[in-house]
Amino acid sequence: MAVFRPFRAVRPAKEYAAGVISLPYDVMSRQEAAEMAQGKPYNYLHICRSEIDLPKQRNPYDPEVYKKAKSNIQEFLNKGVFIRDRVPAFYVYREIMNGRAQTGLVGCASIDDYQNDIIKKHEKTRYEKEVDRINHFDVCNADTEPVFFTYKDNADLAAMIAKVVTREPEYDITDDQGVQHILWVVNDPVEREKIQTIIAEQIPYFYIADGHHRSASAVKVGLKRRSQNPGYTGEEEFNYFMAVIFPDTDMAILDYNRVVRDLNGLPVEMFLEKVSEKFEVEKIGEEAYRPEAPHTFGMYLDDGWYKLIAKEGTYDAEDPIASLDVSILQENLLAPILGIGDPRSDQRIDFVGGIRGLGELERRVKKGMSAGFAIYPVDIAQLIAVADAGMLMPPKSTWFEPKLGSGLFIHEL
């Protein structure tokens, strides 16, 4: 069964919360981060993207960047922008986007559960991306952003959360993207104990929804601290890392689309001929085509949109990985026709989160890419089935919205 425990969060004082909250560190460029933080001296981007406070030519992975993040945390504490809770707490966290709510619980998961696959993964990580957050967490001596987990809905935990959300919240703020963030503090010892017991006795697994790199980085920092403290007991904070757990019934996964730089030297006519060997191809025209069912794809070329339907025999419907639309596209088009064998490393492919819309695919093609592919989104049942089978999805398979707000809670190690 899963371990989840309360912690003493460092978080914004109530009057500062609206100015602190930011998008996660990895959904924008340095320039975008600087623009978002302009005129907001206490925005969390000054911590999770602290290179914006250093000379523009500064390498974002320079040691000075991580030192600046640490000093900014201390400055926010010194000025009263951040407070440190006096007792360990859980935090109920609700996000509302476009009228849809997801309500989760903030606490700390165990690095041992991660290593023992109680915390299940569905994507591979790239070590070079882990290193950045390893350095960030290590130098800051904190998990500076939470990981996004899901779990199979549980009636007892749902009842506890439903009771908490009837109270006056600690924060109720709306960010610049129009997402509402509501937070309740659960510091009553009886309630804390009951929540821990429900999870320990009734929830066997957590599933990483968003944040595979942050999870891996947090665990590596915890293991590093263990090696530095051979007499550790297992109760130290570095044995745990911060996460928000949401029931699977609240989850919404958007499409995660692809754009490619070139057609592998093929004229458009020959490319379409090769595509038609594995897909039924229908010219749609100028109106964007969004896939309406699994195994159906939208494709945008210079001359407009096409609808692709995977032909029978192109995938194994019984295989949790092979039957994913991202796999069907990769194995029947991107690899054999366009020569993109490893999308994790090939510089000829890029990925576009569904939140940006199909217009972004058109824009990217008009700006120099050669083709865009709209993919029907993975659903949460597929994600859990893949993780339960001990398998891994192709990279960039899932895009969750809304993203977790950054800056509302920090877990000190």
C-alpha cells in the first residue's frame, strides 16, 4: 500500500498568494518566463526559473541559477511573502478550468515507494532533464514544485475531502490563464491520521500523471541525502517528496500532437502515397480536423488538412502500448516513412500540447515545419493499464490540464 504523509509547507502568506502563483517551470521558454514575471517581484518564476534574475546570456543550468533560486526563497521568507507552517498538514487543492474541477490532496510520497513500484510510471525519463531538477532541489534543499499523481478513486478518501471543502479556504485565487486555485489546510491531528490510515490501508498504488522527471530527480536527491547521512532513520524529510494526488475520475488528458521538420526528402505526392499504404487518407481542406475517435488522426500539410484512419492490421488491439495512437503513428508513419526512429532524441520532431490548439500546428508548419499531426488523446484507463502492466508509453503521450500551480507549497528537505 502507498505511503502519504503530511508536511510543514513553506507557502505564500494569504495576501501574497495571487502574486506568487505561476505556471510550472517547464511549460515556457526563458523569454516567456521573464515576460510573465515582469512587474511581479514575488512571482514564483523568480524561484523555479531563477535565470530570469541573472544576465540574459547566463546558461540556465549554471550553478549560479540554482544559488539564485535558493536566495530568492530565503528573501521571500525574510520579507514575509512566504510563511512556514508550524505543524505538519495535508492540503486539499482544487483547480477549476473551463467549468471543470479536479480536487486533490497535497502531501509527501515515499522515495522507497518510487523504487519499489508502488508509485507506477508510464513514461521514460531523460537523464539530462533530471539533472537540472536534481541540482535545483539539492541546492534549494527543497522540493520546489510538486509531482502530479493519480489513484483509483476511493470512497472513504473522497468523503474526507468532501468534508474539508465545506470550510472556508486558505486561498481562492485565479491565475493569469483563468484557472481558479483553491486551497484548504488540514492540520487537525485526528483528520491527518484518518487520511493517512485510509491511504495506507486502501490505496495500493499511485500513478505518475505528470512529472516523471521531477519524481526521478526528487528521489535521486533523497538517495544522495541518505548516502550523506548513513545513520538516517527513514523519518527525515529527505526520504519523502512532495506530490498532489487526484482521483482518476477527476482526470482529463488532452492530445499531445507532433510536428516534423521535413518529409524525409519525399515529394508531397510520394509521401501521401506511402501514407495511404497504412492509413485511409481523406483530404479535408482548410478547416482544421480534430480526431473524433481512437486510431484516427489529423494531418496538416501546406495544402491543408487530411484525415487519416489506421487500417486493420497496422496495430495489435490487445497490446496496451501498440494500440495507443501515439504508437500507431510512430510505427506506421513517423519511423518507416519519415525516418524518425527515436522521437526522444531526433531533432526533426517536436511536440505540441493540446492546450495550444490545432492552430498551433498550422502556425508551426507555416513557420518552417513540414507537417503537423493531431492525435486522439490517451484516456486515464489506458494510462493505468500501461502502468499496471509494467510497460512504458512512448515519450510525450499525455498532456494533463490544468497544470498544477507552482509556488503554493514547498517541501523542505
